[in-house]
Amino acid sequence: MFHASQRGSQPVPIHSSEPIGGSVDVAMTTIETSLAALKEASSLMSKIPYISPVAGLLLQVLTMRDEVKQNKEEWGVVMRKLGRVAGLVVNVGESCQKYNLEENDLPPGLRSILRSLQNELGGIESLLKQSAEMGHIRKALLRKDLLRKVKQYDGELSNVLQTFQAELALDARFEQIAERRKGIPAGPSGPSNVITSIPQEPRSPQIFFGRDAELAEILHMILTGIRSSRPARIAILGPGGYGKTTLANAALTHPQVQEQFGGARYFVACESVFSSGALLVELAKTLGILDRGSDASWSHIHAVLSTKDSIICLDNFESPWDQAGDTRDSVEELLSRVTALNSVTLLITMRGTMRPGQTLWTKPTLAPLKTFSQDAAREIWKEIEQNYDTAAEELIKAVDYVPLAVSLLAHLAQATSPTLLLKEWKQSQTKFIQMGQTHRLSNLEYSIQLSINSGRMRANPPAKDLLGILSMLPDGIHTSQLGRFKEILVDMDILSNLRTLQQCSLVHVIGERYQTHPIIRHFCNQQEVISSKYKDSLYNFYIDLASSNSSEAQPKYYAEMVLEMNNTKAMLFDLLRSNYGNNSKLVEAIITFTYFHVGIGDHSDKLISQTVESLQQRPSDTSVLIRCLQAWGRLYYYASDFENAKAKLQEVERLCLSSPYNNSSLHAGVLRNLSELYQLEGALNEAEVSCQKALELHKIANNVLGQANDYRGLGDMYLSLSRLDEAEASYREALKFHKIANDVLGQANDHKGLGDIYLDLSRLDEAEASYREALKFHKIANDVLGQANDHSGLGDMYLSLSRLDEAEASYKEALKLHKFANNVLGQANDHSGLGDMYLSLSRLDEAEASYREALKFHKFANDVLGQANDHKGLGDLFLRLNRLDEAEASYKEAMRFHKIANDVLGQANNYRGLGSIYLRQGRLDEAEASYKEALKFHKIANSVLGQANDHKGLGDLFLRQGRLDEAEASYREALKFHKIANSVLGQANDHKGLGDLFLRLNRLDEAEASYKEAMRFHKIANDVLGQANDYRGLGDIYLRQGRLDEAEASYKEALKFHKIANDVLGQANDHKGLGDIYLDLSRLDEAEASYREALKFHKIANNVLGQANDHKGLGDLFLRQGRLDEAEASYKEALKFHKIANSVLGQANDHKGLGDLFLKLNRLDEAEASYKEALKFHKIANDVLGQANDHKDLGTYIWI
């Protein structure tokens, strides 16, 4: 028994556009081969119904070789196709003989094909005979007509041949038929379903979630195509198990589609179809053509589809299409015939990302389906089973919300709780997600296997190796790493394999990375898809990468380390589990890699903890265990988990002390790490002792690098203690040793420490140079966290210089890098710096938000000093907003934390803040005590800027008390220190204070000069509030000088800036100044409105002194208007508030106003008493002009 396939008669592609001539040599070869096969098998087929007449006609046609040779242009292609038909006929005949089949045993579709073939062969035989009998002249005259008939038979023969190509797996089909005749139930036989499958109707999905957007898009394409008479051709693509069939059915059964197409909606299941012929049969069955006794020829299908508009879905179209080249071409040819019909709307569903050729797909095409959202996956579970819980949520997340996996899990949950299913997933992963059937819709692994064993994958076997490689890499392969992997995976065509994997939807590009889906990755890792050759190559690459010192790596290789971080970690986990032969090399790599991934913000400890556990379970070097535990402790430290960091490092210290092979350098390193923790806790004595011990041990061991790090640790500690000279000396010593050790990262940190010292000392040029040097070295060392801290330091420096745009940019860059490094403490400090910057820019809402964000992060980091500074920042903000109770509470909370942290400078700043509150509230004794306490602490802390601000505060206080000589001395002292500190804003405020003083002393030219100098500096500092106050001061001068137009303009400018700065108190004072002007100009209605507006804002600001001055202004106004009762009430109200505010000058002026009132009312005794009281207070206030006016008034009284 022989088969046609052995004689080279396999089906080949059929192209309707194939040239008629063709190669006569090929045609003749086909004829000779097929004729030999037919003759050999003819005796076997003589008694088989349907087969015998077809075989006989084929023999007759094929023997007419002379006509073919003489008219090769007309007949070459036709005869070649007949040769292929002959091979198929032989194959069918042999199968019938083998299984002893009778006429009725043949499937209806096959009988229909043979009838059609018999008709076609009869026509071809007749035409060949007619052509052979013609003379040359007649044949030339009738050439066009003859050619037309040959082309007609060529086309019809193509249709028959396409249908006949359903011969694949015929042996299995006929065996199934024979078994049924014997009464034996037929088991699954794969492709035999081509003949026996039952046409499926479109079915509306009972459960449909998560694809509403795609369904809407498909419906739009379908309905738009109908309206435009350009029917849609839609390919629903995507990986297996993503719901393509469900989506197609939802579209076919949608009410709008039902209304449009009625019963002409066809669903063609192609899962078991593997050729164009089988597809033609399946299509004919679905259309009901075979039920009517017709054959599965294209002409019948064409006739049915042309009668009315219809919509067809070819489901699982990859089955017939994903075959060898010839078969794929013929399938595409048949598909193009269907899509050429203007009455047919077509959907196909296919695994993969490629659409078949020869069809013009509707644009824009539908994007390949993605996995479900969490919400959609949850709804599917709940629709199937109501026991959705946290375990179910973890399960659907584990399978990445893949629709098929979620559906199968939910069905399994009907019998098994989600908790048990989750446990089984962790043990078996994809293996258990199945319903006991080997079917793509009921078995997850079977569905995956279909994709992995598809035709495209079989055609490119190395693609399976690459799939195994990608499955070992959770981050896949970055596009920039393709060249690198070509070096690692020798002899592999990576790009070709990636194309194949993408076409099969086994790999996707996600964020410039080629990655497998997690489910496929789990499956491949269980199945050991990767070969040992490539596995070893991967292991070697990643263990070398993990062993690289990131601080010494060139930028190119550092970038590679970052790109491959997650893959490296996965490989190290695999190596730990695989009992890697060179265990010491592996552990060293893990220690090095731990410091690297911590440095870029990955604080997960699973790898190092498993390494420690592995070491503790086997005999190992104690020093290696110590270094692993130390790395673990440092990981906790950088994660701001200081409690666990301390516990781990103390465990390491005990191990160092108990080990008989005590390594002094190792022990010293642990002591230095502990010193850093003690310092954070505020236990500074313990920190210094620990660091000094470390230094001694490193000196004994002659460890240069260790000594360098110890000196830096001492520098950090002395800096926190404000022992700045010792700190500077330690950092310089550290820098010297780090240079000897050629340690780039160490030098970077030393420069950063020096920058912090210079910033505290207000040596700002040196600070900037040090920070920039640190940044340069941190970049060389690839230290993200270090670069973040340098930018933060630069932000602090720019803030001190009032270069606020640069400060904001630096803080934001620092925040970005601290986020990347996942450094909580760094982010906290950046938010704090931004709060300070926004406060300087009067962006007060942003300032408050930043301080609160900083406080949140500092609490999370358990950073006492950070929390103290945040409360201090909030105090400054509330003081600006005149929310004085909140400000006082914040400063006191800051003080509490600064005392815990033993931070001298912080305490000093809190005292100054409290002094400012007390000054504003008129609690002048408390204010003076607070400022003097602040000055004492700032001197201890050697803070030039702090001392300058304290002198400024004392100047404000003395001015308020009328202690004008002390005020001037304090302002000048403040200006001196602010110049040393190079503080632009500080100098501006000092000049403003001097302007206020000179205004009080009526030294108006000096006052004007001071205000203008203050304005110049406030503009340089971009300080909106400062400029507002300067304008108000100038308004006061111009008012005093009678330059009322200039005064009004200045007050209005001040009011504009105070509004920008959102300064309530400033706006109140500006309205007060405008009221004074309008009073002088006798614009009394405007004056009253301004005073009342001022009083409203002063009440909002809870400013006692301001309210007193507003009542005084209203008293003057009412006196001018003759509203004497209101005048008296206002003056008395003013006097009451000035007493509360402890304002000597204010009380003097109130008594003066009452004297004027009583004089006008002729209440002369009261007038005299008031004038004398005014004179007393003006003397205390050292107000020369006020005293002069009082003497004048008393003289007037005496004259009266």
C-alpha cells in the first residue's frame, strides 16, 4: 500500500492570478508522476463507487500528453493541477481500500467533491479532444475562444482542488468511519472533525465583561461599513485565552447586528481546519449548502453569499492559516475571494498579531486584545461564583487578569475555596488551572501549548529556545540590549525568533522590553523549555553582572546594571535554588548586588535573607555570614527601618565578638554603621564612641579605606553637634584617605559633608563649590542617592542666596532622584526645602502642603530632627499668616523635638520664632527673653545667619518699646552679620528695620534711603512680601512729608504686593495708610472706608496693635467730622488695645486725641489730664515731635 504523498503530490497553493502558460516541464513532470500512480492504483479503485469514474476520467485526460506539449500555453497550468488532483484521488482510493468502505460510508462532503470533480473532468476531456481534432488554421482562428474556455476550467478546477485539499489526516477520518461501522465509539482524532463537525450558530455570551470598548469599536466598523457600502473586514487578534471568540460572538449577536443581518449571521469554527479545502467544506456546511445536496464548490458558496448581505466570523482562523507556505497561500486566496464580495462583512479571530495577506482590512485596524482590568476580572469571578475574597484577588492578580485563567479559576472556586486554590497556585501554578478536559477553553496549559506548538513556531524551532530564555527573565530583553544578548546567545538569530514569538502573541513589547506574559513564563519554566547551553550562558552573564561594583562601572555598564536589575535578581534566586557549584562566588555576587539595588531604591530583603538562611544551614565562612548580615542591616538603614537595622547590626557585632577569627576591619565597619544609627537616634555620645572604636580598629588593621569612612562618620556627627571646626577637620582627613584609597564614592560624600559645613557657616561660595564637586564624583560613582543629596544641598544654598528659581529646580531634581532611589528621608528633606522656598515666594498654600508632606515622610522615617524642622517650618508659615496660636504650638512642638535631637541650632531658631510671635502679640518681655535665648544658642552653634536674625528681632522689639538707640544698634549689628552670611534677604530686612526706626525719629531722608535700599535687596531676593512692606514704609514717609500723591501710589503698590503675597496683616496696614492719606486730603468717606477695611483685616489677622491704630484713625476722622461721641468711643477703644499691645507711642497718641476731643467739648480738666498723659508717654517713647505737639497743646489749653 502506498500514499500519494510519497510521490510528491501534496497540495500546493492555488492563485487565481497564476499565469496560464506556466512551466511545461513542471507540468509534464507532474503528469508523468501522477499517471504512474493512477495506473498502479487503478486496479484497486475499479470497484469503489465515486472513486472509479473519477480515476478513469483522470487516466484518459492525463494520457493526452501530446495536446499538452503542442499547446503548452493553454494547458500547462491546468494539467499541473490535474496532476495534484490525481495524487489526492489515489490517496482517497487507498484509504477506501484499506478500511473496506462502501458507497454510503463516504462523508457527504467528500461525495460532493468527487461529483463536482467528475463533471469538471468530463468537460476538460471534451475540450482536449476538440482541440486535438482541430487543424492548425482553425485552431489559430478559434484561439481566443479556446483560451477563454481553458481559463474557465482552470478557475473551476482551482475551486475543486481547494475543496479536495481537505484530504489531510484522511487515514484518521476513514479509520473513525470504519470503527463506527463496527459500533466502536470514536475517540478524539484531531483533524477528523473537519468532516464530522456540526455547524455552530452565533451564541450570545452569558458572561461578558471588560470588552465594552472593543465591542463598541467593532460595531462602529460594521455599521459604518454597511452605510458606506464598504463592508468591514475585521481581525480580532491577541494571545490565546484573551476572549477573542467571546468578543466575536458578542458582536454577531448584538441587537444592531441582528437587525442588520437577520439570519444571515454565520459562525464558522476553524479550530480543526487545516487547509483551504477543509475551510471551503466548513464554510459550505455553515451556509447549509451540503444540507441541500449541493457540493462544496466555490460557485455554490459564491451564489449563496451573493444573494443578500451577510456577516461571517471565521473563528480560530490561525488553524488553517498557520500552515506551511503553500497551504497558507491557498487559505489566503480563499479568504480574499470571500472578502471580495461586497455583500459580506467579515470577522476573523486569530492568535497572534499578524493579519492574513491578500485582504484589505478595515482601517483603523482593531488593536490586539490586552488582558483584563482588575475590575473586569473581579466581575467575571463574581458572576461565576460569589466567594470572591482577598485570596481570589491575589489569584487573579497572579494570572495577570487573563480572561481564560480568571474564568477557569472562578469555576474551580465553585468546589474549592479561593484560599486553597491560591495555595495550589503557589505549588503548581498553571498545571492545576483546568477543568479536566484537553480543550483550549477548559485547560490553560493546553491553550498555551497550542500557541507554543503553532505552525509558525514549528517552522522556526530556535524561537522556542528564545521563549525559554525570556521566561527566565521577568523584565525580558530591553531593545537596547539586543546586541548584548547576541553576544551571550551564540548562534541564535534573536531578531528572527522575536518576530516569530511576537506573531504568535507569545512575546510583547512593553516599555521597550520584549517580555513574555507571566502565565506563559510560569508554564515555560515548569516545562524547562530552555536548553542547558543557553541556561548556562545566562547564568554566567548575570553572575558577572551582579559581581560588578556599581561605583566603579563605566556609564555604559552602569546603565546595563540598572536595565538588568530585576533579571539579575531573578537569576540569583535561581542560582540559590539550584545549588550552584561555586557558592562563594555566588554569595559575593549577592552581597555586591544588594548594595547596588539598595542604592537605586530597591529595599526588598528577600534575596539577602534567603542567602543568610542558606549559609546558616550549611558549614560556611563566618566572615561571609557577617558581611551578609551587615548588608542586610544596611539595607534596613537605607529603607529608613532603623529599628530592624539596629537589631541586625547588633547581631552582627555579637557575632564579630564571639567569632574565634575576629576580623578587625569587619568589626570596625559594623561599629561605624552602628554609629550612624546612634546619631539618628540622638544618642550622640554612643555614636562618637562607636565611631572612634571603629577608627582604632581600622588603624590597627592598617585599613586606609576604613579609616577614611570613620573620619567621614565623625564629620557627620560633629556637624550634627554644630562642632563645625571638628567636623571640617574630620571631613578633610576623610577626603585625604579616600584619595589615597582612590575611592570615588568616598570623595563624593566628603565633599558633600564639607558643603553642609560651609552652608552652616554661610561660606556660600565654598558651599556651592563643594556641592558641585560632590555631584561630579557621585555621577562618576553612579550613586543616585548621593546625587539626590547634592541637589538638595544646592537647593539649600540657593535658598540662602535667594536664588529661588534655582532653589526650586534643585529641590525638584533632588526629589525626583530620591523617589527613584526610594529614599524616604531624602524625599522628606526635599519637601521641607520646597516648603522653605515656597514660603520665601509667598506661595503659602504650596508651602503648607510641602511642610505637611515633609512631616509625613519624616514620621515614616522616624527622623526626630526632620520632624522638628517641619514643625519649625509650619510655625514660620503660620506666623506669616498671622495664625499665631498655631504658630506658637508649632514652634513649641519643634522645640520639643529639637531638644530630643540635641540640636542647638534648631532650638535657637525656635526661640527666635517664639520671639516673633510674642512681639506681634505685644508680649514684649517674653519676646525679649526669647530673642536673647535665641542669640545665645546661635552663638553656641556658631550660626552667623542665626545671630543676624536674632539681632533683627531685637531691633523690632526695641523699636516697638521706643528704645530707639538699642533698636538702631541691633539693626546695624544684624546688617553686619547678614553681610558676613551673604544673606540678601536678611540685609533687605535690616534696611527696612532701619527705615522704620528713622521714620520714628523723623529722620525722613535717612528713612527714605533705607527703604529704597531695602527695596533693592528685596527685588534681588525676589521677595514679594518684603517689597510690599518697603512700599508701605515709603508711603508712610511721603504721608509725613505731605507728598500725598506719592504716598497714595506707594500704599496702593504695597496693597497689590501684599495681596500677591496673601499677607492679611500687610493688607490691613496698607488700608490704614490709605485712610491716613484720605483723611489729610479731606476725602473723608474714602478715609472711613479704608479705616474700616483695615480694621476688618487686622481682626482677621488677630493683630491687636493694628486694631488699636485703626480705632485711632477712626477717632481722628470722627473728630474732624464733628461726630464727637463716636470719636471719644474710638479713642478709648484705641487706648484699650494699645495698652494690651503694650505700645507706648500708641497710648501717647490716643491720649493726645482725647485731649483734642475734650478741648473741643470744653471739658478742659479732662483735656489737660489727657495732654499731660500724652506728654508722659511721648517722653518714654523718645518721640521728640510728639512731645513738641503735647507742649503746644498744653500751651493752648493754658491760653484758654
